[in-house]
Amino acid sequence: MILINMVLLSLHVKRWLIFIFSIVLISALFGGISGHNDIQSRTDASTMKGNMRLTPSIYGSNNQDAGYVKYTLVMFNNTLLNGNFLNGNGLGPLGELYDPSNGYIYITDAVSNNVTVINGSINKVIATIPVGFTPDSMAFDPSNGYIYVSDSNAHNVSVINSASNKVIATISVGPIPMGIVYDPSNSYIYVTNSAPNNVSVINGTNNKIVSSITVGSRPTAILYDPSNGYIYVTDSNANTVSVINGTNSRLISTIPVGIDPRGISYDPSNEHIYVTNIISDNVTVINGSTNKVVTTINVGSYPLGAAYDPSNEHIYVANEESNSVSVINGTTSKLISTIPVGLYPRCTAYDPSNEHIYVTNGQSNNVSVINGTNNKIVTSISVGVSPLGVIYDPSNSYIYAAESSTNSVAIINETTNKVITAIPAGLDPVELAYDPSNGNLYVTDALANNVSVINTSTSKLIGTIPVGVYPESIAYDPSNGYIYVSNSESNNVSVINGATNKVIATIDVGSNSFQEAYNPSNGYIYVADSKNISVINGSTNKVETTINVGSEPFGIVYDSSNGYIYVTDPNANNVTVINGSTNKVVTTINVGSYPLGAVYDPSNEYIYVTDLSSNQVSVINTTTNSVIATIGVNSGPISAAYDSSDGYLYISNIISGSISIISTEKQVKEYSITFKETGLPSDMMWYVNGTKTFEHVASPANITFSLPNGNYSFKVTNFSDFYTTTNEIYVTINGNNVTETINYYHYAYIIGMVSPTNASLSVNGKEVTVSSSGLFNVSVTAGTYEIEATASGYISYYGNTTLNYGNVTNITIDLKPILSKSSSQSNTNLYLIIGLLASATVIASVIYLMRRRKGAEIMN
């Protein structure tokens, strides 16, 4: 089934790129079936290291002049890193998710094995999170703030803490997990496993598997319906939707829908479920109250993802083959609009904070942002670049890289090794050739069936030349000033006169022609086609002969030191060597897995071959015609160029989206910087950021860098629950390894309640936020703290507390009211009256006694 899907996919995806990725797919069969939306991929095990740094090294040989990776240029953010870094650029965006707790958009990047984090407020990428192989879909659990990611090729689920954007756990599920959804009624997470045709049920409280539910054939997408508590699963091979009762986790119904259902979305305004059917190019609408189909809506070609926008009650459907988004009015169930987006849109997500819809474009490697108010494109966010052909221009010492995902040519300044600009080209630029007679750069635009002409002095596109069907390779012949373009689908070569930029001849060659090379010793053009090398006489533009080489010749390069032509054969994993004088095969050389590009380095007379599946470059000594070294590079090395001004070799890596820069100068000795961590939980990621390096690990206590002598500064990350007193570290390397210990401490907490709720609260003079119910929670380091609470009309509170690391102090503060002035005045008046009465009583008593005495005196 996977091979059939691969063939079907090749009918609507760029043939040449799928040809490459198909090999990666076939190799994945030996490790188990895998895939998403019929796109299967397998990344080399070395990419499991995520963003971890690999020490620059030469594998299989001690030959130092073979070279090593000195720099890595990350095309996504134009960052130059020391050494060989397996970076993730976000290539291959698939699923996406909105996190209401932080307002971020999370994008699964299937090729780089990362989750890209976009800040919806500014529509910028703010982080990438390494996860398992081929991440697909995501679900957010509001009860714990975690994001669950189905890693389809790793057969597990990665759990991301959205507060820290770190992976905190992985959960093993069934083979090829794809769809994933959260059920708030029981806090369970449901994951579709497309190979065993079941759904794994995860308890979000402890992240344990509690059961599995058998559903229809090849379950993919999954949805929770809050109106009835049911779970809906698209069974893509059965053309049905399985309905699960979330209360008892039992299958209660199956609903027939269109052909190959994949996407699913819920509309709460009418309690309808919308199911995208990719083969029948329509959307099935199910009434969630009756679980009956109410209507079917025709949309674009190959509809995949769907999302509901509550602000306008519209459903947005991504049509992969139409490069558009269909907009359905949920009230009328009518198609009301079609919005053009990037290449191969797959998934959609709604952000309620800005009422925007985010659409992942799988081949454009970007995300289209749609304003739901007017259904217009607001912006597009790049999440990756995939460089293909690369060439050196001696007139300006620039490196030019064809970027198929952005339909442009990037210009790299060899002095800084940074991208200085990008020039728009035709659709799907692949290879490049430089004509020194006019200073023009010629770029094959494979899907546009033409050649773009760029003036390298002005860095402007000055024209396009129509050629054959699917032009890929291109070569310049200095003897006549002609440019030869191999058209792989029309099985011929177009000959362009560089003086007029016109096609002057078309030469028939073998089928599936790929790369070309010019032999200055005889003026012949060598074209790699199906099992042969066609040899064209540049004087007559006729095929002189064909040379049988192997099963699938691809890359080709001429060696001026011996007059030989070297031809890569990706199917046979070897290089055929042809004597240019006799046009006879002299030998074959075994290299790495799936060799494609090749380049000649005149400084050491070596041939460098890019081995795509091995993620390495094989180095051939042309004197002995043997491999003397292999150099590890990034994922998917596909082509190479030599820079004569500094002797660097530029290797374009299509999967990792980077350029590996190889130096053949003597490698500088490096020493290790080891950071030892204490105090963190064993499963917690921690980070070290440096002026020239970046690395992270999950559970090991140590992080190690390899760097030459020099002065370096590093920063370690504080966390919400842990901190370190040595946040910034300065290290000097002087011929020895260095070890630094980073001590982490658990924050202490002062929590409690204050009354009245409008009271002002401070800890050591810093104001603390108090909730509307009077609750407060403060993170502090170990020590003694003064707590003050004040409120108008109440007696202030003053107190002290001492905390150790990780301690929690719970304080209840109940402020007492101050007696009012009127009450005091009333009391004063009462006391005055009582005093006056007492005085009057005393006076009356005195007068009475005096009168009695006086009467007594009279009687006497």
C-alpha cells in the first residue's frame, strides 16, 4: 500500500523531489510502515539528536586534507554556525494547533522532526521543539497545559509543556499514530493508529495508556463532539467515520462518507461534523444529533485539513492539489469563497485572539495567514527553506543556491557566508550555470519549463527562455558560449546561445536525463540519462555516442587533472569513471547510500560526492580512484559547488534546509567544554546558549561542546520552578578541556489568601498580584521575607517568614477594620453625658448633706 501511495503521490507532487524522497521512504519500510497523507518519510537516526551539535570530524579516514565541515549556514534564519549542526528548519509543515493558554500556534514539521512555535500576536516563529520522527497532529489538554504530538514514524506521542515549550515525556502507542484529540469530559487523549486500525486512549492525568478501541481501516483524523460526548474517527481506507462513545470508550456506529476521508471539523452552531474526502474532492456534512449524513459539498482538489471559525461560522478547507482554501458557510452549508494560498496546503487552525486562520503549505514551507473577517491573506510565515542546486560565481565570489520552496535564488556572500538577498526565479528552480562571457546566471525552472536568466552584476532577473518539459540540469560550454539544458520529461537537450539567449537547437537523448558536464579536452557535453551517458559534440550539437554506465546515472562531473568524467549512480551506490579521451568506462567506485551530486576540487584533485541517504560526502582520490574519507554533513546532501577564491566546498542539504561549508585547510584542534548540572529532575530539559553554539539535552546531566582555543561566554536557562545563581559563564580554553558545574535550585513559594480582596500585598517591598478571590502565589529564592498587606480602613499587616529551597508557606491574612470617626464621636458624647450625670449626682449629694447639717444645727 505504501508503494502504491508513493506512485499516486508522484502524479501530483514535483517528480524530481519525490524521486529523492521515495528512496528515503523505501528505506523506511525496513523499519516499519509509516506515513502521513500518503507522504512517507524516514530521517536518518542521527537526526534524533535534534539541535544537538556534532563535533566536526572525518569518518573512516585519518586523511586530514580531505576536509571537514567548518561552518553550517541555516537557510531558514540565515544563521552561520561553527561546525556540523543537525539543525531543524521547519521543513515539511503538517499539523497545527492553537494553544489558548499562551496564544501561540504550534506547527508540526514532518521532515525536521520539530514543532515550530508561532506567536500569533506578531506572527513570528519564536521557538522550535525537537520531538519524535515525523510529527503529525497535536491536541491541547487544558487541565494540565500539555500539548500531545503524534510522532507517526516513532510510534509514540510526545508530551510538550506549553509553559516551557519543552518535551517532558513520550508515550508509546500503536504503529503510525496520526490523529489526536482531547476529551474534556474524562481528560482522556485519543490517538488514531493507522496501521493496526485502532485508537489508543491515554489518561491525561498520568499519561498512561488505559485502553485501545478497534475502528475502521486506516484511521487518520479524529474529533471530539462536545454536544454528545462522542469521538469521530475518519477511516480513510474504509470510506467511513467511526463513532466512539467517550463515556465507555466503545464503538457505537460507523457512518459512510466520501472516498478516502482525512480531515474533520466540528461546527457548534449547528452541531454538524464536516469530513474532507480527498479522492472524491468533497466535504461530507454529518448531523451530530442523529449521526446521519445531511449533505455533501464539492470543494477543491484533494481537500485535507478543515477548521471552524466561530466569529463568522465558516469552515475553512485546505485543498492540497488546488493550492487553495475553500470557505463553507456553516449556516447554509454552501461554498462561498476560494482563497489562493501556498503550494500544497494541508492543515488549518483558527486563532480566536486575532480571528485569523493559519494554513500550512507543505511544499512552500510556509504558513498562510487568513483574516476571517474579509477572507484575505494577511501574511505568510516562512518555516523552512529547501536548497537544491548550488554554484560559485568567480566574477563576484558569490555562491548562488536554488531554493525550490521559495521559487528564488539565494545569494551567499562567501566572505560572511550569509545570505545577502534572494532573486525571484521561475516555478521550482533546480540547477544553475554561470556564463562568464556575459556574466549571466542561468537557472532551470523545472515546473515552469523555462530557464531564468539573472544578471549577476545587478542581481536582477532579466529574462526567461522557454525550453523542454521539466528542465533540470544545465551546463555551459566555453568553446562556443552555448548553454545546454537537459529536459528530463521531453528526453532532449535544449541548446541556448548565450549571446542572444535564444534556443538554437534541440538534441534528442535518452529518457530521464539529469545532470550534465562539459569536457574541455574534446569539446563534448556529457548528459546522464536512463542507464547511459549521451555524448554530444559541441561543434555539431549531435550525439556522437552513448556510454552504458549503470542502473540510474544522475550526477556528473569532469576532472581536469586526469581528463576523466565521474558519474554518480544513486541506485547502485557507486560512481562510474569514464576516460574522456576514449569515452570508455575504466572503473566503478563504491560510495555512500544514494549518491547524487558531485564536484571537483582542483586544489587537491579530489572528487566530492553527496550521499543523500548517508548524510555524508564521499571523498575520492582521483589518482587512485578510491574513497579516502567520508565527511558527515547535514540531512539530505544533494548537490555541491567549489569556491576557488577560498577553497571552500558548499554542500546543499535539502532535508535540513542548510548549507554545509567544507574546508580542506588543516583542522584546528578543539577541546571540550563540559557543563555539569545538579538539582534538576532527571527528565527535565535544560539549555546552554553560547556566543557561537547552541545545544540542549533531555535527561543526561552533562552538556559538552567542542571548540578551539579562545574566550567564550555562555548562558544557562532559568525555569519557572528552578533557577541558578550562575546564569552567565565566561570560559577560556587554552589547550585543555574545561568543566563547569551549574547548580540549580528549586524556587520556594509563598501562597495564601488576603482579606479584603482589594488589599495591596508586597513581599520585600515588591507588589504581589492578588486575584479577585484574594488568592496569591509568589515564587522566591531561599531566604527571609517581609510580608506587608494594607487596605484603606483596615489595620495593616506586617510579618516575616523564612523559606528553604522548594518550601511552601501558606499564609492567611485577615485585616481588621479601623473604628470610624463617627463611632468615636458617639462614644465621646456618651462618656461626656455619663460624666455630667455623675458630676450632677455628686453635687446633688453634697447639697443634700449640707442642708441636713444646716437643719440639724437649727434644731439644736
